Amino acid sequence: MKFRDVQRSVKAQRYDRSVGDAPVLGKVTRVTRGASKGQRRRRRRSEGPRGQRQSSRRRRVVLVWSSVFAVLTLGLVVISVWTWANKNKGRGAAEALAAEAAKPPGAERVVSQFESPGEEEALDLVKKALAIRDEKEVPNYFRLGRSSPAEVVGFLRRLHETEGEPQFFDWLSSMDANGMLLDGVMVTYPSQEDESKRLAFLTPNEKGRWLVDYEAFARVVTPGWKDLLQKGTEQGMVRVLMASDNYYNGPFREEEGWLAFGLASPDIDEILVGYARKGSPQFDSLQRMFGKEVSTRRATLEIRKVEGAGPRQFEISRVLAEDWVLSGSPFDEAGK
């Protein structure tokens, strides 16, 4: 959208003068230093009883208006203090809401027989995991999913080459989702262009050993974003950020039959649109996911192309997880 510039027209005058000349100030109104003789004579005539009454009346008027201004000033001070207090009170509420939004919007804390690691233990585990370059050490620190130790080491090496050494590690404590016990650590890299962040999710294995979920940390997408967006692959599994959308077009033009979501990832520039058919298990699971007074969610989805859809439009065919860590049961089957 273009905005028209608004300019004030000013007529300027130019004065040419030589070095040493006084600056031209234009016409300056002369101010007299004292009153004229006529004014002084009028003041003397008014110094009688009538003049004293007028003077007394003026003093009363001044007193009344001084009181009015004093009351107004006091009122302004009170209003200012009240506004400041409410503003700071609102700021505190905003900070509280921001802190609440930073928490995982998952279900209640999952009860487990395994004790969660403390802050130092969790940070130490993530630091050691990201430093691994030996494939034999990978199973001791990572939950692999469908990935191999060789894939993990290769990814860590590429990550170090492109992002550098991790700069900050922030403990996020509990982030339970999908009926799984999860703790989180935010890892910040000083990237060449700008800092980048990755989430390290920690979860215990069957023996109670806490491991970093590799596929969530690497934001693994199958078969890959390039295949889905450029090579015409019909279906894939993606880890995305979701938010409600209102774009209905093509085969999804009927708003009564679909629910639209914007899909984004730190690994692509495009914003995709995913559609869940109303009444489907996917629609029901997303309603549960977004029914917790949150506007943005991380999710792991299966998406597929539909005939006649635009290049950025996909149907959401499965909701695998309400975050980026996969459990043994897809999220859209939890309500069955």
C-alpha cells in the first residue's frame, strides 16, 4: 500500500548579505520599556474608592481562578498516578501472559515413574549430545526414531559448519505432550546472518535414561521440503508451526466444509495453507489442540496435495503429534 506524502507549502525569502553584515531578522515589533504619560495619568485617577473596589474585585477573581487551577492541577496529578499504576499493572499482566504463552500448551503434566532431570543435568546432557562425532556414542544421548546414528552425526557436523558453536542454552523445564514426559532446552546459534534457535526435547526411554529426540531437534521432514514444494511429491510428513487462517480457494473454497491453517517452518520461506475436513478425525484433533486458548502451535502432520489446489495448498491427512516429538500413537487417534 502506498501512502501519499503530505507536504506543507512554505514561502521562503532569501536575503543576500556580505560577510560581517548583521543578519536580517525581518520586521520586529518594538516593545516599549514603560507606560506612556497618558497611561500614568489614568492610573492616578483610578486610585479612589471606586478604584479600590475594582482592585478588590480583581483580587477575588484571581483568588477564585487560582483555586480552580489548583484543583485542576491536583486532579491531573491524581489521574497521572492512576494511569501510571494501571499501565504498570497492565505491563505486569502482559509479562505474565507472555510467560504463560512461552509454556507448552500441552495437556497436564504427565505422571511418570522417572524423575525429570534438573536444570544443570538437562543442559549438560544437551551440550554433550551436540558435541558427539562418534556414531557409537549417539544411542547414549539421542532418541533416534527412524534415523540412523550416521544421519545424526552427519547432521551435527553440517549444523556446526553452518551455524557455529551453540551460544546459549536455556532450560524450559516440562513440555509434556502426546502423553509423553518431555523437558525442553532452547539452543541458540550465532548464525552468519542472524541468530537461530532449535528446541532440544528430552524424554526418557524405557529404562528411564533421558535422551534428546533427534528428529524433533533436526526438524526432520519426510521426504523433504524440496520434494514437497518443488519436485511434485504428493504426500509427506512435516514438522510445522500452525496458526488459524481464513484463506479458502480452489478445491477448499467452501468454508463450511474445511478449517484452514497457516503452516510455517524455520527451514522454508513460504507460508503454506493446510486444510482439515470438518467432521474428520483430523478436524476433531486440531479442535482439541487449539481449544486451549492458544493461537500458535507446533505440530507434526501428514499433508497431501489435492487436484486443483494451488502450490501452497495441502490437505491435512493426519495429525501425528501436537508437538514435534512422535509418540507410539498418532494424536488424531487419541479420541477414538
